[in-house]
Amino acid sequence: MDGRNLTMLTDYYELTMMNAYYLKRMTDTVAVFDVFFRAYDESNYVIAAGLQQAVEYLLNLHFTDEDIKYLESTNGFDKGFLESLKDFKFTGNIYAVEEGTVVFPTEPLLIVEAPINQAQLVEGALLNILNFQTLIATKAARICRATDGGSVLEFGLRRAQAPDASIYGARAAVIGGCDTTSNVLAAQMFGVPPAGTHAHSWVMAFPTEIDAFRAYAEIYPDKCLLLVDTYDTLKSGVPNAIKVFDELKAKGIKPFGIRLDSGDLAYLSKQARKMLDDAGYKNAKICVSGDLDEYVIQSLKLQGACIDIYGVGTKMITSSHTPSLGGVYKLSALKDGNKYIPKMKVSDNPIKTTNPGRKSVYRLIDNHTKKALADIITLYDEKIDDNEDYKITSETERWKTMILTDFTAVPLLKNIIIGGKVVYDFPTLKQIKAKTKENLDAFWDEYKRNEKPQLFKVDLSDKLYSTKQKLIAATRGEIK
């Protein structure tokens, strides 16, 4: 567990609201907040990531004497409130989808149920953690899918916006499907094998290119991947690599391959493949890098590029086309004894009108194809009986209906923290990566294509829909 105390990583208005709740004697009020996203510009889904770091953050919540002294210096808080912060810790419940789960707009990735001051404080940090890792895991999944079975290495350290972004971005990239990372600290922290060979500077540090290749092969004979584009890829780089491979072969050692980092990657990879094959190195790998993303990779595949391994950095670690995920944190209920009182935000913009109540999410899986049919958001006390047919519809066009039969209803939200204690066994990063693949495999390709994907069906249960409509009517004065 990460031992850092990030309690003060919050927006100032969270603290002013906490102070006001204290003065209004509302701190024992239990609130329910949902974390969800409204839309993601590049696809119909996201890959949930960051849960483990979110839990580590919650478990380490506490205000130090220095924190309280700083807040006192702002002259914005009641002395009794500041005194109460000395015993502050998270005592609530967390329900969340597991990392590696495919999630669609409006579905809760995570639900906080806690005394309102605790639930209010954590908004900013939870969104910071979950939005970023989910964003990068999703981008990585799109990139890995574009390779159609190729291996992807995460190379984003030098282009990430900060050290933490490089570390947790690398973690998220592995969740999304990357095989390894160049980031040694991330590899050490998360048990991922580090990857990397040599730079152009290695080649330039020697009198000649072949001297550099021979020196590298001498030191790393079993992992000899040579960067061949320092001077002239086809006239010197690949021929010199082949000469060194011949020398390794004479010693009974199989060379690993070559890397291209510039130029026309489609053309160069095809020419290099022919040269390697003609020299007897059909098993030598070709690795490419250089401003790659899912769109460039898709284009390379269409051009018949001969590439085995893709090193992807900038455009994955920054999610260049969509550099932020619009995840939000919204109050959905207050608790009165054992009863949940639904709450919602109402807006003239339908996408900003939230779903009320303490909720559950079910994924309906076809028993024959093992593919997902639809997701249903329900109130927490509803159960979907998969022994009966189920009618799905559209929230905005209720006349659109479909009857689903012979399916299994899988609940997506798991108990993570109950009463301030962790009740969930966190899987390894390798297991989370496998879960991502399993989740994606449960969806038809039409829902996963990189451009203009088919929209997956996400429906509200009749009970949740009715609750939502009644609350909307009440805010308009139609129900008294």
C-alpha cells in the first residue's frame, strides 16, 4: 500500500462545505455519491482503473497538526471544526467495479457511502486517481486492439506530465493490455518486467555503427535488439545488424531483432523483413516506435507493415486525442436509518441530469454466445432474475423495446470497503490485465471499433426510471 498522506489533495470548497455541515450539525448524515463519466470522445466505453490507489488514498486519510495549523491560518474555519479534524478518518463503504472492467456512460465506476463530511472531502482526489488511470487504460486498450495481436510496450516516461503520471500511467497501460514498460520505477512498484535496449546515442558513441552493434551484442547476446535507423536504415543499419546476427548465430545464439524509430515505418518494416528473411532470420522481431497511436497503427496494418512489437509513448501516456476523462462525482442519495432518500441533479441538458438513488449495475451475458447483451442500472435493492425474460428499452424513447432471453445477469459492483475496513482481495496487475481482455472479449467488435462504434445498450430498470421521473416532476412543481 502507498503510504502517502494525500488528505489535503482536495478542493478548498470541499473543506468550506465540511465546515458548514459541522456548524449545521449534519456530520452524521450518511451520503451516497456516484463516480461516473458522461461521455468519452474516442469510444463508447472505458476500462476502469485506479481502484487500488483510490483505496490506498482512503485508508491513509488523516489531518496532521501541520495541516490543521495551515487551515487555521486561512481564517475560514470554525475552531470546533478544526478540532474535530484531529480524529478524522474514513469509516464508510466503497462499492466499485473491478479494475479491468468495461464501463459505459452513466454507470457508476465507484460508489461512496459515508458520513457526509468524509464523502465530501474525497471528491477531488478520487476523481484525480480514477479519471487518469481509467483514461490511460482505455487508450492503451484501443492501441493494443489496433495491433491485432502484436505486442505493445509502454514508453511514455519522458512525455508524461509529471512523475506520478508516468508511474500510474504505466500501471494503467498494462491494465489496458501493454506487455511491459520502460519505466523502471513503475516496473519495480507493480511487478512488471522492464523493457528497453539502447538509444541512438549508443551508436553515435562508437567509431562506427557496426562497432556499436558488436559491443551491444557482446554484452546482451540473448536480448540483442538493435536500433538500425541512426544513419541509414536500409543501406547500413539493417545490413550491419545482419552481420552481427551472423556472428551471434556462429556462436549458437539466436538474435532477437531490430528496432525502427523513424522514417516510413510501413515501407522500412517491409523492406527490413525481406532482408532479414533472405538472410535466414525469419524469427527476428521488428519493433517500431515514434509517435504511434491506434490510428497510426491501424494505418500501418492496412499498408501491410511487417511489425511484431510496438513501442508507444507520448500519445498513450497523454491520451493525446482525448487528454482528459470527464468523470464526475455526484450526490445520489442521503440515508435515513435503513432507508435511502434519492437525490439528483436536474438540468435542461439531459446528459447533465443524474440518476438518483443507491444503485447496482448488472451486465446481461448471452448464455450461448457469451457476449454482452445489455447493461441495466437498478436501485440497490433490485435483483434481475435471469430465469425470466427481460425487457429493455430506451430512457428517452420508451417505445423502443427488446425482449432478452436465456442470459446470465452478472452484478458489476463489488464490496471494496465496509465500515472503513477493506473486504476485497486485490488481484495482481497480471490478473487485472487478463480481466481487461476477458471483459473486452465479451463484446462484439461493432462496439469496440475505433471510429463510430455501435452504441451499447445501457438501460435503467423500470423502478429507477420511475424514481427519476418522479423527482424531475417534483422539481418542476408537478408533484406536491
